[in-house]
Amino acid sequence: MTFTLIFILGLVLSTATRYYLAGRHIKHIAKHRDQVPSDFANKVSLVEHHKAADYTMAKLRLGLFEIGLSAAILIAFTLLGGIQIIHNASLELLGPGIPQQITLLVLISVITGIIDLPFSLYRQFGIEEQFGFNRMTAKLYIMDSIKGILLGLAIGLPLLWVVLSLMTEAGQYWWIWTWFVWVGFNALLLWLFPTFIAPLFNKFKPLEDGPLKDRIEQLLHRCDFTSQGLFIMDGSKRSAHGNAYFTGMGKAKRIVFFDTLIERLNPQEIEAVLAHELGHFKRQHIRKRLIQSFALSFVVLGLLGWISTQAWFYLGLGVMPDLNGYNAGLALALFMLVMPVFGFFLTPINSMGSRNHEYEADTFAAEKASAHDLITALVKLYQDNAATLTPDPLYSKFYDSHPPAPLRIAHLQKLAH
């Protein structure tokens, strides 16, 4: 009963905080909708500013509905007996064992996926379409969904089998062995993604010889960065948003530009954007994030290893543990559903660290390329992506992985002098 109260309190606090922050953000954006910030007055038109405000608020309003629904679904799965019903049905069909536990987890994923489908469709073909960003057809959406499901099954089911086997058979410290499996699995995905997974969804072609390629190769030489190649991705077939990234590990690193980015920015601006991305690598941000992620997963798995042996954990969430000891699937399902409720309060810490990394990457870009070119590139990206220039400060501090536009531009302007 005590854990039930703790869970309810955590859910109420996290849900109320989400509503409060989203409400603040909407009010702040609406209040500043009719005035372009002075630093952007000569770069962003009032029409573009209106679009960014309306686009952001439309996504937030949909998010408000999702917040309430997700809380209701969580209660339905736990305290109202949803997981218990699914568990009993799969147990009656398959009997105790790993196949039954995998079935339990898959059914929960299917149910949550079906519930989320209308929101996903509305985001893509409602909001994104309304503001001119959607370029995805219904056929492509369906094909992406099918590929995603098949890929998830091909990768996820074997991983689940291994984890549940370890939880059942590896003794008290199964979670340590599971952590090694998790680290190895993520390393494998980093290696597989650029050459095997990403091409399932997008086409990649080498960047053609010319001034842009020459400029980028000179930048890579200045930064002492070796990549497997420079590629352009057909991101425009799904969205008008633009981006650039590098992926892979070791000598298999690839640099990828969205075709929308190539179309919108000039070579100097593209160089500056890439210099920023390289800054993340050269300042060890990616390595630090991986280490932090693996350290956190070690702690989380250790917590799961302990809590999965406690009867109050199951009973407090409306589930009766199996007296025969086949509780791995139940423990994993409950933990994955409940953990985000409490992990939510760590969001501002992670956001702060990410924003600091963005400032460091911008400083690197100013050193290796041009702060001025990065400013003009960012302004174009803010325009093209309809990113609000007037976020609520508290909302931004809590959620945003990137500094607000005015602060980021001001930081770069100081570096430009």
C-alpha cells in the first residue's frame, strides 16, 4: 500500500508538472507572438515568427492531451489490473516460461502502439501538413511502419529472450550479466546503423566532387577527423526539416547531410554546421554521453535486480507475482512503465548538460570555421523548422537540449568579435 501511494504521488506530481510547464510555454509564446525579438528583427519576418509560434503551440496542445491519456493508460495497466489481465490470459494460453513473458511484453507494446497511432497520424498528416513540413505519403508511412515493426521484432525479440533468460537462470546478480549484454547490444547497433539499418529507410548517395566537398574535406583535415565518406540523405521525401549528423564508430564514421540542408544553406554555412557537429566529437561529448548512459543503465539494472525480488513492488502496482518465480516478464513490464514517472524529474539535469555541450560545440565551430556563418545558418534553420524564438525560460531550462535561440546567437556573436 505504501508503494501504491508513492507511485500515485509520483504520477500526480509528474503529470501536474508537465501540464504546468506546457501551459506556461503556450502562454509565453502567445504573449510574444506579435513581436519578433529585436536580435532577429532584420532576419526573421513577422509572418515567419507567427508560423513558428503557431506550430509550436499546435504541438504543445496535442501534447497536453497525450499527457492526460498516458497517465490514464498507466493507471489502467497497473492499478486497474490491465497487466494482470494480459498476464493471466497469456499464462493460460502458453503456461509459465519465457515464451509467455515475451508474449506479455509484446502485447503491452502492441496495445500502446495502437493507442499512440492516432496521435502519430495527426502529428504527421495534421500538424506537419498544416504548416507545410510533411512530404510523406500514406504509402510511405505504412511502409516505414511495417519496416519498423519487423526490425523491432528481429532485433528486440532475441534481446528479450537473452535478458529474460538471464533474469530467470543467472542467479542473484543476473543484472550485471544483462548490463554487459546491453553494452554489447548498443555497440553492435552503432556499428550496424549506418550501413545496414539506415539504408532500409533512406537512400544515401556520396557527396559529389565540387567546392562544397573540397571545403568540407579541408575542414575535416583541420579537425583531424577521419570518416568513411560524405553522404546526402533523401530526407525531403518525408519532411521539409533539415539536419546534418555523423554516425557510426571507429573508422566506420559517416557524415550525413539531409538534402533539404544542402538546398537551403550555402557552402560556408554548411561548413559551419558540420564544424558544430564535429565539435561534439572532438570535445568528447559523444563518448561522455555513452559513458553516462552505460553508467545509468548499470544503476537502473541494479535497481531492477533488487526491486524485482520485492513482493510489494508487484502488489503495490496491482499485480500478483507468480508463486513459481516466473516474474521476469512482469517485473520488466512494470519497471518500464513506472520508471519514467520517477525518471522524469531528472530531465532538467540531462537538459542542462546537453545545453552546455551545445555551447562548447558552437565555440569549436567558431574556432574551426566561422561564428558568423553559423549564426546565419542557424537563423535559416530556425526559419525553415519553425522553431520558436521566444520559449518560456522555465520550460526551456527543464526540457530543451539546445539553448534558446536568443542566448545561442548572443553567445556566437561574442565569439565572432
